[in-house]
Amino acid sequence: MQRTEDGQIVKLTDYRPTDFVLRGVDMTLKLFEGHTDVVTILSLERREGVPADAPLSLDGDELILASIAIDGETLAPARYEATPERLVVRQLPETGNFELRLETRIAPEENTKLMGLYRSNGIWCTQCEAEGFRRITYFPDRPDVLAPYRVRIEAEKAVAPVLLSNGNPIESGELPEGRHYAVWDDPFNKPSYLFAVVAGDLDALHDSFVTTSGRTVSLGVYTEKGRAPQAAYAMDALKRSMAWDERRFGREYDLDVFNVVAIADFNMGAMENKGLNVFNHKYVLLDQDIATDTDYAGVETVIAHEYFHNWTGNRITCRDWFQLCLKEGLTVYRDQEFSADEREPTVQRIASVRRLKAHQFPEDQGPLQHPVRPGEYREINNFYTATVYDKGAEVVRMIATLLGAADFRKGMDLYFERHDGDAATIEDFVACFEAASGLDLSQFALWYAQAGTPTLSVTERWDPEERRHTVKLRQSLTQGAAGTGTEPMVLPVRFGLVGGNGEDRQAAAEVSGEARLKDDVIVLTGREATITFGGLSDRPYLSVLRDFSAPVMLEHEQSEAERLALGRLDPNLFNRWRALDDLIAEALTTAARRPLGDGEPALKAAIVDALLASADDEDLAPAFRAQALTLPGESDVARQMRENVDPDRVHEVVDAARVTIGAKGLAMFERLSAGASATEAFSPDAESAGRRALANAALAYRCAATGDPDAAVAQYRAASNMTDRLGALAILAHRFAGEAASESALDDFFRRYERDDLVLDKWFALQATAPTYTAVETVERLANHPRFTMRNPNRVRTVLGSFAAGNQVAFHRPDGAGYRWVAEKLASLDRINPQIAARIATTFRAWRSFEPARRAKLDETLRQLSEIKGLSKDLQDIVDRSRK
Ligand code: ARG
Ligand code: ZN
């Protein structure tokens, strides 16, 4: 691997504790227009056994040291060395506590990386995970250095009447010259990445929550001026999250206050700072006029996720960044369980599996592959990935499946009991489940170490004489870019034997080979095993890998007739959905391998009929029926093809399938799309959202079949909520791109919502993802639009990000114009916000899977990017690894 100047590789095996123990942190931040003065007092002590001459070495990032003193005495220059990235202090007391006082002056106004302390629309806020705290003060900026913090904030009262930090507020008052201050005290030991400060002229929504043990917690959601009413749903989701964590995991909140702040310029979704969560305002602010049902679900999930971190992340944090999945995978698992309980479990599971396959599978099968617990990194910010988050959650879900609900809960309880206050490791976590269940999880732990998606192959044989059904399971794993092992893993395979009336059959089972049976789960531990089911009256349908019980690629030799039967009968609704989804995905993939313009229909009539029957089945939840109608995306088909992908052909195939389905089901789609929401008062609950999802899916098929935008235009005009309005607009902007109906709706949308950046993002994104070659010119125009700015990550993501990841046709335009445009923008974005640039650049990782002409152009684009002088560590890392 090529190394940049500051690009040393950090390795898990190099871990060792710090030489000095941190006892406490006392900070004062004096906020002024143009600069902020930071005074930090660290209470330190040399760790036992550390040599007396060992210096103290602190992290910094673009810092300038203004003063340094120990126990009240200014240090002579010979005793320390300060660069923007490091402060080394020598000749420190051999024993006992000493106080190191540091002053730095920083410029939040000029901080465009949005890491550390920065200003967004006049509001001061912080983002410290993973390594942002070192941009505020020199510090042992690593997650295993825990301490209580006391923070004093001073600012001009008119500019920043609200002053927030972690913990509980303990003091506030007036200062001369129209300034004031507030002091916050966080009694819980925490690592620096959970530090937060917010100051500004904010509105707030206040409420309270009474915990099981009867403590009243005051809750606040802070917003830009005038937007507090739009925080009502976030507040509601917060209270439901707090109640759920008590109910489900016995976890109570621990401080007197819990605050959430919505910020317009934010690099990520949100951040779980202790007692002061900071959010991208996209995940807080909404109402029915500006937000879709998907946005509502997103707010609910992210609010829950960050709240749940209070126990899984904050009370128990990570020893080092290699353990990131310890908090992220576990917390995603918890937020998924929450959504399953609050909404419709099957639909939630389908959504999670879709996301896993769309984002994690390609990562796991390409050059950016890494294990759930990586072994090394050059830039940790590039490891907040689908593998750490989503596969990390799948690994936790497998532990729950292997142990069963009761033992899983016992293991979680033990984890909280044993490790409260610790900076823990994956080994610590796994050990709790071993202790709770008596199971040996050492082989299971390979899930954390071995990268790649295992393949699970399933074959069946029915023996009519003996009335026996034999199922053979085989697993394999090939080594990929991460170069990790390929030992067999522990695969929990949930299954059922489905009879002709859609009932789950019981059968005596015999296992041979390396597997065991636990209730309805086959636990495959070796490369292969055979399970024989006896005493069956006739051949059952095998429903396997129910609920996607392991994150694998399934190769199940099963006839089309059997799969169609399961798509109709399977009592496990997830598998009922998957039976058809797999059939469709395979048919589309096969068709996409044929040349462009091939007129053969991609989907057989029987499959189309099955899909339509599912969509029309009133016994099923509308949300489920909407999922059934959602075809695999173009990038899903491209991923399944694996090589020689022609995105134009993929688009042609997927679109033709939509037209075929739409035409055959036209009468039904007309009926289902008719009443979108016209008569119903808006409610964001899952059931209502499901009805809207079904109606909007139906509208899309209807317009695909008729080629007529009128129905979409009518819904756009009549819509009484954003879900229906945007649903219609998406059809117009994509299917009828460039036509008058589309242009005038887009213009209308812009005028209507011009004042709201969150809604404007939807307008930008829809145009950036229109599947036409001219979208390259469109995004060029959008990037020059007065409302476009590289300073706002949401805006960048909705133009650059959606184009690169969500527009297969235009991004991959054969002349390479899409690649060139993205690369050029990334190069300038990198100088402003490297983290966002690196994230968007990951779309290039799939370059090897395309047909030769595009592959060559992608390769060339990556090469040119890699050779740009002064590229950030973030972007350089992604580009270099993608080329491997
Ligand atoms: N911990 C935050 C979350 O839950 C995300 C922080 C992302 N940080 C980063 N450097 N990308 O989910
Ligand atoms: Zn998280």
C-alpha cells in the first residue's frame, strides 16, 4: 500500500495503554466572533510502571499552542515541543497528580471540515468522533482515556443565549460586555469523542420523561429559530425509545437532562455525545408538508439509535477504534429491533436486508473489503461503513438467534453489569454471551475477523419410498482484498418445511456432518452437513434462511414452481417476499447479461402473475405489498452480474420489467393508486405509511404502462402531504425527464419549497438521479445553481452523492463524462471537506465489474485522482485501496 506523508497505518496488534492516566478535564471555551479561546486543564498521573523519563505525548490537529503550564508554572520552551499535530511534554513529575494547563486559539468560522468546533448558520457546534477533539485542544484523543468533564462556555448573550454541553447544568450567570456563561458537569467518565458543546440562538421544544425508578429527566430538542414545532415527532420518538430501552433491555437514562440539537451542516446522520446528541437537522425536523414517510422512519430510527448509544457506546465504550462495531453493530441491532417492535417486523426486516445487500455486500466483495473488526486502518473515518454498522448488526442478531431470547438477554445484562464504565473489546462482549449460555463462541468469533460474504449452497432430495427429505448444506468463503481467513463459520440457518396448505410441518430430523439442530435453526459449523427429515406424507417445500438468519449469499437449487409456491404459501412472510424477489432478481440478472436491445421479455408470465397476486392480496399488510412491488434496483442487478456490466442494458431490463408488470396489472394499479391520500387525514404511523407506499408504487407502475404522465401530474397537484407529492414528482422527473409535465412540476416544486433547504435537497436529488445521459449536464447546472454549496454536506450528498451512487445511466455514460465530472468535483470538495469527498469516492470501488470500455475509463479516473498533489488522507486512502 502506498503511504502518504501522514499516512501511517495503525494496527490492532499495536494497542497499548497510555503512559499517563487522566483523572479529570476542566475546560473553558470563550466564544468570540472569528475565534474561540480554549483553556484546558488536564489532571494527570503517570501510570504505574511507566519509566520516569517517559514524556507525555498529546494529539493535535491544526492547533496552535498559546500557553502551557504545569501546576501553575509556565513551562520553559525546553520542556515541550508543539507542532499542529502533536504536543510532547518532558520532565514530568514521577509520581502523584499534576495539572497541565493548555491554551489554544481556534477558528470555528474557518473550519470547513466540520470536525472539532465549527459554526453552522451562526451556531457553534462540535463533532468529535472519531478524532475531532484534537482540533479543539491537545489531548490524549483516544477512546480508552476516560474522565469526568467540567465545561464552562462563555459567549455574547445576544448571539448565543443557549449554551449547552454534556452532563448536567450546574451554574450560569452574566459577564461584562453583554456576555454570559454556563457551566456543565458530566459526572460519567467519558472519552473525548463524546464531548460536545453547542452555543447559539436556538429555539427548543421541551418535555420530560419519568424513568422506571421514578426519576424525572428534562428533555429538550433544539432547533434553528422558528422550527421547534417541527421537532415534535423527534421528541415523540425519543420518549418511545427511552421507554423501549427500559422495557426491552432494562436500561434507564442516567442524567437529569437529555438534549438533542438539530444542525444544518453535519457530516453524518447524528452523534451520540453524552447527554447532548447532535443531529443533522434532516433527522429531526419534519412535518407532513415537508417530509415523506421515509423521512419519518429515518428520524425515528436515528433518534432511537443515538439514544440507545447511551448504554451501548457511552456507558460502555470502545477500547480502540478497531472495536467500533462493539458500539455501532450492537446499536444498529438495537435500533432495528426497536423499529421492528414499533412498526411491522417483516417489512422492517426486508428493509434492513435490502440495505445490507445494496451497501454491505458490494463492500464485502470489492477492494474496500474489511472484516467487521478491521485489523488496520490509515484513516479511521473511512471505517464508519456498512460492514461495521450493518454486518456488525447481523453478527449480533446471529448471537441472539444462537442463544435464544432468554439467554441473549442474560448475556446483555451481564455485559452491562461487567463492563459498565469500561472501554471494552469484542472479546469482552462475546465472553458475556458464552458465560450466559454455556456455549463456546470461539468459532463464531470468526465473523469479526474473516471478511467476505460466505456462500451457502442448499440442495434437496425427496425419497418417495422412504418418505424422507434430505437437505444438504454447504458453505464456502473466498479470500478477497482484506486477505483474511476462509475457515468455515457458524451459520444459523432458520428453516421450515412448508406443506401444501401453507402450514409448517414437523418432522423428525437426523443430522450428519458438522451441524446441530436447535428448534427451527440448523447451526452449520463445518463446510457441509446433511439433515434428513423423516416420516413425511409428501414432499414439503423447503423454506430456508428464514428472516435472513445469516448474512450469506444463498444458492438454493429449487425449481421455479417450488419458489412460486413459497411466494404464495410460506407462513414466514420474510421468505414469502424473498421467494419472489429472488426469482425476479435472477431473471433480471440473466436478461441483463444478454446484449442491449434484446427484445426477449425478462420476466416470465408466471412470475409477473405471482407478483401481481401478492400485490393484490388484501390479507397482507399494504406495506408488505408495497415491498413486493419494489423491484431489485439497477445496482442490485449489476452486483449480481459480477462482471461485464453494461449499465445501459441493466436499466433497459429493469425498466422493461416495470412496463411489463404495469401493463399486465394496469386495472389493479389504477385501483390501488386512485385514492392515495386525498380523503385521509395525515398520520405518520406505519400502517398509514404502508397504504401510501402501496398507492405510490401502484402509480409508478401505472405510468410505466401507459407512458402517460397525467395520473402523476394529478396526484402531484392534489397531494396533501410530501409523500404523495414527492412520489408523483419522482415519476415525472425520472420516467418523463425533460418533458413539459416534468419540467413544470419541478419548477412548481422549487417555487413552493424554495425557502426550505431540506425540501430543496429532494429537488436536487431527483434531478441528479434522472436516468438519462443528459443528467450529466443537469448536475453540472445544479452545481452552478445559486442554492448549491460545497459547504453543506447534505447538498453535496444530494447532488454529487446521488448522482454517483444513484444514477447508473448517467454516471456511467459511455463517453466517461459522468466519471470526469464527479472526479473533478471531488478534487475541489476534498480541499473543503475531505470526509464527505472520501465517502462519495467509494462509488468508484466497483470499477472492475464493468464492461471493458467503462472499466478502462473508471480505472483511468481513479489513477488521475490518486495522482493529485495534496489529496487528503481520507480521499487518498479510499482511492488507493479501491485500485488494489
Ligand atoms: N457515532 C455516530 C453514529 O452513530 C456516527 C459517527 C460517524 N463518525 C464519522 N467520523 N464518520 O452513529
Ligand atoms: Zn451509532
